Amino acid sequence: MKLRYNSCAKAWTEALPVGNGRLGAMVFGDPETERLQLNEDTLWSGPGPVDGNNPGAKEALAEVRALIAEGRYAEADTKSKEMMGPYNESYMPLGDLYVKFRHGGVIRDYARSLDLTNALSQVTYRIGQVSYTREVFASFPDQVIALRLEASVPGTLHFTVKLDSPHPYRSGTAADQLYMQGISPEHVDPNYYNTDQPVVYGSLDETEAMRFEGRVAVQLAGGTCRADHDGLHVQDATAVTLLFSAETGFQGYDRPPAGTNSELASANIERLQRAIAKPYAELRQAHIDDYTALYNRVELDLGESLAPEEMPTDRRIAEFGAKDPGLVQLLFQYGRYLLIASSRPGSQPANLQGIWNKELRPPWSSNWTLNINAQMNYWLAETCSLSECHEPLLRYIGQLSQNGRKTAEVNYGCRGWVAHHNGDIWCQSAPVGDYGEGDPVWAMWPMSAAWLCQHLWEHYAFTKDERFLRDQAYPVMREAVLFCLDWLHPDENGHLITSPSTSPEHKFVTADGQLAAVSQATTMDLSLIWDLLTNAIQAAELLESDEGLRAEMAAALDKLKPLQIGKHGQLQEWSVDWDDQDVHHRHVSHLFGIYPGRQLTPQGTPQLFEAAKQSLERRGDGGTGWSLAWKICLWSRFQDGNRTLQLISNLLQLVGEDGTNYHRGGVYANLFDAHPPFQIDGNFGFTAGVAEMLVQSHDGEICLLPALPDAWPNGSVRGLRARGGHTVHLIWAEGAMQEAEIEAGFGGSCRVRTQGKVQAVESDGKSIPFERVADDVIRFDAEAGQVYRLK
């Protein structure tokens, strides 16, 4: 479980990521000048919360709905621009830590790696008879990034440490510590918005934007350290530990940034003093203990690797791709590593790039894109036993709902809360687009609350944490329900529909050949509302609350416009059977009810299930990186392992630094997902998809090996999670399950579907009675905390 390379990173997408949820670094590994590109997860542009709500939206809404009802879709597109608000702000890089050596550039035996089993990035090389070692990790317990430098011959380490930033900053030294103090922009326009002054700064002394400080402390073993205006100069050392800490003026989503330079410095100094007082071995072990407590929960073996152990990862991708089961395992665990590194309790949620960004105008603002990407980041959290890493998103949803209440009232005159296509650290909930500059195909989508609430329910479904459901999840779900109940209205047949409605980022071709985005009752809208109402009814029943609202929700559920099958046998994307603007479009929004939803199943809705499969066939097997990951999850739900593996093969294609491509993705040399450019959702979606190939539990039963491809005949997995709080361990051989263990998280009926007939169920060496519901389905009564072995 190592990413390996024989040369240093030349491009950012060759560097190796480390992170502790709050702090992130990309490690380049250049022997002559080491570079750590740095991020802190609260460093965003902007002056703080901004009221982006648009009172004119309510007035425009009636006219937009009338135009849609009359079939004047292109005109409705134009009118809906009047409903937009401002663009949100952007996630910012913090800067760079440089370590400049005096080697002379001639080295031997270079190796660079990232070990996923202990979250350590390492570089080794030799000059003459001296072996040099570097080790980098981001510690969650100590909240620092540590860079350890060692030489095999005493007194042969000589280097200078510098800090730099793309933002305005001042630097200095104090008590052998190096610091920089800077400011983020007061505003940044999205990278796709062409304006004359896209990045706006205040002054270093007076600004409404976020202040930040980065600070480096040194731990020496031999040698000397001298600080001056050029940096920290280390001479004649044998082992050195550099510790980096960062602070920003972020005070919360609902407050403007605050904090003086001296206050930020004080926090950093205190943190560094605590860390520097510990021996390096102690810092390192605390980091490993903390990380492995999460990482070691899941083990995966898909068979013997085809690549030699020392083969560089970029060559391995190019030469073997998905034909190498070991590379698939590596990419699976890499997704888990990245979530641990970018999303920990108390941090911000993983954004479009996790926590790693080097651009002042990052792709799509490196924000939370709420029509698929932010949600995909967390598809693996529960199934891959990283429930704690889900916390930042669950908390963010609650914060977003606070602003979303005002948006629902001001923009639409509705109860509850609403949010749209994008979110930022200030929890903007209004539709973006700079009051008419945006495209309704993505801006006019008031459905993210319904989708985000699925994560609240799923966390409960996997953990059975009733306190979380009662105190945190259900109140937010309930408010999202209120908005949907007000947003829905009857059509001419008495069915409840949404309008305006879009299928995110995909347009349709009208009967007269025009392209349009807004219509009514898209399949995604209906599927999201079905999911929200279904989950909220179950939650209210469990909590024995809201009897009247439960009845209202059930009535609305019954009246939702039915999903439809189109002329190609496909699940219609829109309420009218229009042609697609792009039949191979990267978004497959209308298939939400297959995955991550649970509305469409082979047992419960066989015709719609087959129609959804036909829709996916029509989309094809190409796509951007994250789109391929979604298709992996979908084909897993369609229980076609070989087709799923073909999508994995399409994803495991090496992509170079060649700009943006909306049609074909893959992975970069460092295994980052390539949209392109880099988006981390494809990494997370891939890991979720592999888990879904092996264990599914969305349909009231635990389904074992539902989408096992022929190319993985023998293997095992330990630690995947199923709804109901169960943990699953599997061993299979010659394509069939040999043995399964289910650790029951909670008691009650346990229904299991396998790809063969279960002959016996045992617990503590005793035979457990079970009911054979079908040839491949059994049911038994589970007791919390017991382990049940199926043979």
C-alpha cells in the first residue's frame, strides 16, 4: 500500500498529499529544494457572510412557471436569470515551505513514496557515502505538519528554510522560528467568470478579509540554527525536525473574520511549543496511532498484484491499469487515506479538492459543489468504516440550513430551508450566477437540501445513533421537507411537480430544436424528494413525533408525479421525452434513485430498474473522472461486476497536465482523480464503488458479493459496514463466497442475500437457526455484539 516514484515531482499532480483534516501539504521531494505546498482549510476569500438572497426571485418565479407551463422553455431560461444571486467565494492556498539544500544536484538511489498504512511521505537518496532521509506527516493529535530530515553521517545536513505565499504577506523570525503573516483576497471571481479584476485585496494593515499566519519551529540534533531576514539557516546537523503550524482569522460561517496578527501568532507559538517539547519519535507514534485507528478498520485483498513491488506508480498505471488487482486495492485504500487526511471532526468538510489547492482562482472555486460532488466525497464514509470523518459534512449541512431558511423565505416565499448548486465557507445558500451572468442549467437547482439530508439519514442508518437523529439530523430534515412541501404544486392531472426544474448541467432539445435548461418535474427532482420524504417519515416514526406532518408527507409521496419510461426504453430524464443535448453527458442525475438512492430496485420496481439500466447504457462508458466513479457505483447496483470493472479500467488511465477535458478523465501520476483538472470526488466515489461491488445494504438486506467481476476470482475483505450497524468480513474463492462473518451492531432480524446457498449459520461455535427466504436469501435473529459466521 505505497505510492512509489523514482524521481521528484515536477508537477503539482505528481506531488504527494498529507493532511490532518485542517492542515494539508503537497510534498514534492526535490533533493535540492524540497517544497511543501501548504493549505489550511478555513483560508477562504471574502469578507465574511454576505446576504446573497434575491427579493426579485419571488416575483420572477411566477412568470418563469407560467412560461414553462406554456412550453416557452428558452424564454423561461432567460427569465430565470433574474432569480440568481452573487457568486460565492473561493478556497485559497496558504503558501509554500521551501527547504534549500547545498547538495550540488548529483544524487543516487533516489526513492519517493507515500505509505498509506501509516500516512508517512518519505524521500531517500544518497550523495557519496551519505544517505539522506526525509519524512513528512500531518499530525491530527498535535495539529502540526512535521518534516524530519536525517543524514547517515553526523554533521552533513546544511540547509535554509523559507516561507512564501501567493498572497500579500510580511515575514520575519523570532526565537529561531520563521513566520509569515498575510491576508487572503476580499473577493475572488470563479475561474470560469471572465472579469477585469477577478482577485481583489485590501491592504495588509486594513482589510475585511481573512488574516493568516504560518510558522515554522526547528528541533535540532547537533549543528546550529541561525535566523535572519532570509530565513532559518541550519548548519552541520545530523537530524532536524521542522514543525509547521498555521492559524487564520476564521470565526465561524456566520461571523466576519477577526483576529490580529499577534493573536494568530500567539496561537501558533503555543501549539508549536507543545509539539517541540516532544521527541520526534513520540510525535510520530502519536500520529501513527491516531491514523491507524481509522485506517486499519478495513482490509482488502483482490488477488496477487501483477506489478513488481518496486515499480513506480505512474508506470504501473500506464502498463497495467485495472488489470492489476493490487493497483485497484491501492486506489481503494487511497480514497480512505484521502478522506482521513481531509475530513476530521472539527475540520471543514472536504471540498472539491479535499484540502489541497495551489491556485488563487482554483477550478470551480474549489468550493462545495452540491449537485453531486460534495455528496460523492462522503459516499465512502459509512460503508468504508470512517463514520467519524462524516462529521464535518453533517455539521456543515446544519449550518447551511440556517442561511437556507432565509433564502427559502426571501427568494421563494416558502417554509423550511433551501440551498442550490454551490456552497462556500460562509454557507451561501442562494443560487449563484452574479445576478444573471450564470447559466440556469446549473444555477437554477433548489434541490441540494434534499440530497444533503440523505447524508444525515445515512449516518443514522449505519450507526443507529438515536440522539444524533433526534437532536441533529431530523430537525434539519424536517425543515427541508417543509420547503419541498411548499415548492411542490399540482399539475393538470393532480400530480405534484416541481417548477422550475433542471437536470443539473444537462440541457434538452425542444420539439422546435431549441436548447433549454428549465422545465418542470425532472426525474432527479422527483427522486430526491421521494428520498427525503421516505427517510423523514421513517425518522419521525422512530422518534414518535410529528404525526400530522407524517400524514402530510405520506400524502405528498403518493401524489408525486410518477417516473416515466421513454421512447428508447430509458428512464426519462425530463417529464417530457425530449432528446438529450449530449447523450453521453457526464451527469447521470436521473439515476439518483439507483445510487446513491434506494427508490429503484430489481425486486421492488423491476421495470423502472431496467429502464434506468438502459439510460446508463445510452450514456456510455466514457466520462470525466468523477463521472466514471458514479458509473462504477451505478453498475455495482445493477450487479454487473464485469461492466463495473470495465469502468474501473477506464478510470485507471494515466492523465497528463493537459488542461480541462469535460469528456474524458482518469488519474494523475499521484493517483489524484482527473476530471480533468483535479477533483477529489472521483477518488472518493471510486472507493465507494468498490465497496458497493462487495457489500450492499440499501434494500433492507445485506447483499454479499453482488457485483464481483470474473477477474477477481479469489479474495477477501474485512471491515466493510452495512446499514443497521453491522460489520462484514468476506472470503471468496473461484468466484463464490466461501465464508462470511457479520458482526451485529444491533439486535433484530438480519436478512442476508448471497450469490450462493448458505448451508449453516454459527455463533460462538453454536449453530444458529435461520429461515431460508429464497435460494439465495436467509434470515436470522441477531443479537447485538455477536459475530455470525455464514458458510
